[in-house]
Amino acid sequence: MMNNKAVAEGKYYIGLMSGTSADGIDLALVDFTGKEQQPRLIASFYTNYSAVIADKITSLYQPGNNEVDRAFHLDVELAQLFSQAIKAFLHQENLTPEDIIAIGNHGQTIRHRPTGDNPYTLQIGCCQTLATLTGIRVVGQFRRKDMALGGQGAPLVPIFHQQLFSKTELASFVVNMGGIANITFLPARDSKQAVLGFDTGPGNALLDDWFTKHHPSSDNSFDKSGAWAATGQVIPLLLEQLMQDDYIKATAPKSTGREYFHLDWLEQQLAAFKKPTTSHHDEKNIDIADIQATLLAFTAQSISHAIAALTPQGKVYLCGGGVHNSALVEALNNSLNASGKTFEINTMKALNIDGDIIEAMAFAWLAYAFDQGLASNLPAVTGASASCTLGSTFLP
């Protein structure tokens, strides 16, 4: 726990997030001095990665040639980009480094291996470099202690969602549709159920990968509003096969990443689908738009099945990049409200929260929790053997 004098010198925390979609840097300026220390978003900032940087990041999601050199050069390069973004953000808000208590730096996940022997996770975007370049203390490496305690180290955001939803009459879910989709389950106030959270499977990851593969000259690296998926037809047998994946069927605690759900995984699924066992279906010439439509249905169904397994009714709040994919939101709504279930779907805007910046806010809160010595993991979510304060601090 930091002494109060050190904490009192600044006014705000900055949360920094770079997600598995590798599209850019999200920053949130957050104040915790209000009533009951409820987080208050003061301002936000976003900057895109160049195509070169995005490629450097995504090429490290799977084992490859010379990856130690590539990863740790990029570790420093991303810290420099983070620093530039923070300086631009401070300038935008007419603030100085002295106004900031600390930066909560999630970093960029390039490998997440939470199971098997000696599980580990790796986030790059060097905290020490960032602290030195900005002149601001950094709190980072939030996942490691949870993993040292036998947890998945992910997802970390559910405990922050719990701060935002302190009183829920009905069961509520926060669904974050980033590259990977994760849900937070916040039980109704009188329920005996615990807060839960886990990665359900792919969010935008496979949709982006399949779109980019077949639209190499497009200005977008994603299927805008699901327009391409909407031109295809869902292939029921392929959807059924995807839903049988070991990760989808596994019970929580569980977490995954782009090193699992990627193009090679999809190609293996398609190759298996084309085996003679499904010869009654003409797969030799499967339309590529039909595959996109099926991937969209797979994303929606893997999320909705996870939600419906926890409760037959509740409120669902969407955030993350997938919110802007109207076809995906519609598919999720249809899947959730099938078979007599009743779920009301909203975006985080219904709560006056910007869903695009909520993860960055969460990492500002994790830095605040570190300074206050608060428990900031949820063993029921991650599977850790104990609750603890997450993170390490890096001085300028």
C-alpha cells in the first residue's frame, strides 16, 4: 500500500488497455475521490496502431521464428507508443504528469497459457520504460500473482464490474465482445450465487481473421456492421461442430486468447468438416460468406449458451468492439431470447458508461486498488487459491 502522501500528490489515475484485436491504445482518466470512491470517468483517448505494429503484435500470438528477440524489442517499442499516447492525452486535457497518481498498464497480451504444466501469461509494453518516459509511476503485471496462486490470471475485469453494479435487482451480465468474448455474471441482490466471469470463446477474432483473409485490399480489417456475414447463410452442421470445441464445452474457471482461436484453428475445423463423414453435405464449394455467417452465429451462440446456463432471465449489457457489429448484436439477441428465456439487451450507454472505454477504466481501478491495498482478484472467477492485491509498481 502506498503512503497517503504519495497518493495525495496527484488527482487522477490513467488506465491503459491494448486488447487482443491489436487495433490501438485506449486510455481512461479516472477520479476515485467522489462518493464511496465510485470511479468517475473524466476523459478518454484512443489512438490506432499502424498496420506494421498490429502485424508485429499478432505475429507473436503463436510460436514462430526468433520470437524472443521480436517480443522484447516490441516490449520497448509499445512502451514508447504508450508513452506518446499518454503525453498526447495529458496535452488534450491540459494536465501535467504531476496531476496523475499512477498509470494502470494492462499491456499487450501476446501469449496466455493458463493450463498445463507451469502455466504462464505474457503482457508486453514495458512498465519500467513507460514510467521512465512519462515521469509517472506505473502499476502493471496484474495477472501474475493470480496465476502464482493457481488462478487463470483472467478475466480481471469482473471485480471492476462489481464496483459499477453495486446493487442489482435482477441478475445482470456484462458481455465484453473484444477479440475474445468474456462475460461477467452479477447475481440478483437476494441470490446466493457468486459473481462469476470467464472467456466464452471468440468475440471478433475469427470474424476479423476470416474477413481480412478474403478482403486483403479492404480499408477495414473487420467486417463492418457484419455486412459481409449478412450476405451468407449459416451452415448448421458446421455451427454444431464448432460448438463441440473442447474450450467451448469446458466449465469455468477458464480463459483463452488469440493463440487458441485463430485462422489455423478455423482451417483445421473446416478440414475436419470436409471429411467423408459429412459427405451428405456438399462442402467442397462452401461459400466463404456462409463461413463468415456461421462464425458470427458461433460467436453469438457461444456467448448466449454461457449466459443461459447461469440464469433463465436477466439484463445483459454489451461493451467492446463487437457492439458496433449490428448483425452480431441481433444474432446474440435472437439466440438469448429463444426457447422462452427473457433477456433484456442494452449497451453500457444505458448506464451512462462508454462501453468502448470500460476496460481501460478497469485498469485505472486496479492501480487504485493496488495503492489502497484492496483485494483485486476474484477467486470464484479465476480459480486462484486466495484473494490478493494484484500488480507491481514501477517508479520513474
